[in-house]
Amino acid sequence: MIGWRFQQPPEVIFGMPAPRKSTDRYKSMAHYFGALIRDLRDSYELRVGEPLTVAQLSARTDYSPSMLGSIERGESLPESGRRVQAIDDALHADGQLKMLWPVVQRLGHCTIDELASATNRTIAGYRENGSSALPQGDDVERRELFQLAGLGLFAQSPLFSAGEPVRQMLERVLNTADSFTVDDWQLTCADYLHAVLTRPPATVRDDLVLDLAALQQVLARETPERAADLQRTAAWLSALHANVLTRLGEYGAARRWWTTARHSADSSGDTDMKVWVRGTEAVFALYSPRSPEAALILARNAQSLAGGRVTTGLLKAVSAEAQALAALGRQPEARERLHHLHELAGRDVLGEKYGWKASEIWFTASWVRSYDGATEAGREARDRLLTTSPTYQNGTNVQLHEAIGIGRQGGHNEALQLATQVIADLDPAYRSRMILHTARMVLDTVPLDKRAALPALGDYRATIRASVPN
């Protein structure tokens, strides 16, 4: 992980609305604590689902608005752990402020520069037991800071699992906080591309939020002349975050992050990135409440931007178009776009690959053939994909494609049995909403008036319900 800041709405992270006057959150632990409270307040509506005004927060915490502002700016601290708990509860922070409070008490307003200088002088502290100073000793402050990071002080919370706030302060001590290059960020993106294909989506999300927030902080300090490459990275990471949110079924948040990804790509001026973001969004629209028609529009918009340049974004867009046409029952058009996809993939693909693999062509073929009744062609596509790319997401989905094909051929009970077995065989942590979306498409092949009579329907529904978190 490269940085830390609590998750904010995408419009806050990448530039809308205009930011308030900035405060150096790393000046001291008091400033860090105040900035975290401000981040939690900014993100409240996205996390909780309703707005929170300063007046409401004031009423819930028994602090005046001006005092809350002073705490957020790092100028003041709450008087006790009880007051911290009240703020934590009011912001639905799930104990994050309470867990950070002991180190805030201990280090207070002592600046990071003072900690790094490792002097022996006593410094003001904030302790409920009445002590007003840190213990003295050679290099004690710096040593304590390293020990806090090594102990994983905040291990009870995913966002604090590696002592991230203290790690950030250590980076400042070592003068390495801003040392990540564009190449470092691109490697980070490549790591996440691999992670979303191989790990349960819930285990990827928190790390992505951390790095998106860190990137925002770098972008805020960058000059316009040097920002384009970082905007490109912002588009890439934002699209990956939307990818993960779709897998988790958080469709509203995913849609907002796709918007942020498009805005970032447009700001970068990189046409290949503009096409890739839109083409990828079109694919993921097929696994959300958005209509196939919406996916078709997105796919065609991406292709219109490509200008004849064969890139992975163009391949994504044509793949999405073929799948959307198949879902809409426009089989001749879907087969034509599948043929076009094969033809494009045979050319020299230009630019960054963004994780594109040849197996995605076989995934698209499996989808299209499951709808048009070409049983042998569908089986060949599935076999080719499972041989070349046995990742859990695609591997599970193509087995469900087989069930869709069986259902469309009239084997309704057999289709539900196969779908039930495929889901039951998958570790629950890997049962993403994208996979469950495909599983529900199997039931869509069964006419409503025939469902109640199917012996397999009960087990199918029970398996799907058991896979959806409460």
C-alpha cells in the first residue's frame, strides 16, 4: 500500500467540489486525527446513505461547530476517550477514531520533525491519567514511532491493519513520502489487475481505497505539466475500483467510480485510456442492473473514440457489444461482432495491454454461443478458455454459460441443476455478484409458467440466497 486516507466520494477525491483550505495532516498526530474526522464527515453520505450537516454533528457530539472545526484542523483535541467515542459513534466510524486515540494522546501536537530530531526534552501530551509528558530517553520518540508501526497497533480494522497512519508518518521522517514514480503507480495498477482476477473482491477493496487516496494527495501537489501521467493512473485505478465494487454488488458506487474513471481518462488526454475505460465499463454494465441497451451504447461510444487504432480498449468494446447483442436476442449481429473481434485480435494490438488476454475472446465466444444454440462451438470456446486462463471468475462464468445454453435448448431442470452445482462448488468468498448475476441468467431461460414444476428450483434458489450476504 502506498498511502492512506479514508474513503471519500469520487467527486471529492478527484477534484469536485473545490477543496477547502488544505491542512498538513502529517504535521502531528493531532493534525492527522483531525483530518481523519474531516474525511469521515466528508464521506458520511456515501458510507451511510444520508447527509450529515455540521449542525447535526454538533448536536450529536455536544461540541459547537467552531470547536469541531478546531479539532478537524488539528488545533484542538477532544478532552477524553468518552468524547472521542461520541464522535466515532456520530460519524459511524466503526471504532476507528477510538483505536487511534491512544497514539494521539501520546504524541499530541508534537510535530513529526520534532519526533525525528529525537531530542530528550519533554513534550506536551494528552492522557486521561493526567500525565503531561512522554518519557525521556535517547531517541525515545523516534524509537516509539517505529515500535508502534512494527506492532501493527491498528490491526483490528482493515484500513489500519498495517499501522498505516504511523507508516505514513515514518515515510515523512525518512523523506520518502512522495518518492513513488509513475512507473511505481503503473506497477501498482498491474498488481491490482492480477488481484481482481485471483482474490475475493472484498479483500481487494480496502487496499484500492488506500492507494486511490494516496494518488489524490500526489495529484493535488503536482504541476499541470506533470499531472497527465498521474491522471492516467487515476483513471486506471478508478476503473479497477469500479470493477471491484461491481463484483461486490455495490452498483451505485460502481457507477460513480466509472464516471470518475472517465473524467480522469479525459483529463489525461490519453485516447487509448479513454477507450479502455469506456470499453471496460461496457463489459461490466452487463453484470449490473443496467440494461443491455446501455452496455451497447457504452461499447459503441468507446469504438467511436478509437479512430481505427487497435488497442485493448477497442477489443473490450467490441467484446461488450457482441455480448450485449446476444443478450438482446440479436444473434446474427452478435455473431458478426464476434467474428470482427477475432479479426481485430489477429492484428498487432497497440499500446498498453491493461491485463487483456487472448482468453477473453473465448469468453466472449462462450457467452455468444450460449445464446444462439451453437452447442459445439460453445463447448470449444469454454474448453479453450479453461485451458488458457483458469481464473475463478471466468472459469465459473463459462460453466454457467453452458447452463444458459442448456436452458435455452429446453433442458430447464438440467440447467438449474448445473448452475446450482457450479455455485455450490465455489468457495463462498469467491461468489462475486458478477458470478451470481450470471447464475440468475440461467433462471431467465425458464418460462415463468414452467418454473414451479421444476424439481431443481428449490435447491437453486436456496444456493443463490445462501451466497448473498445479509
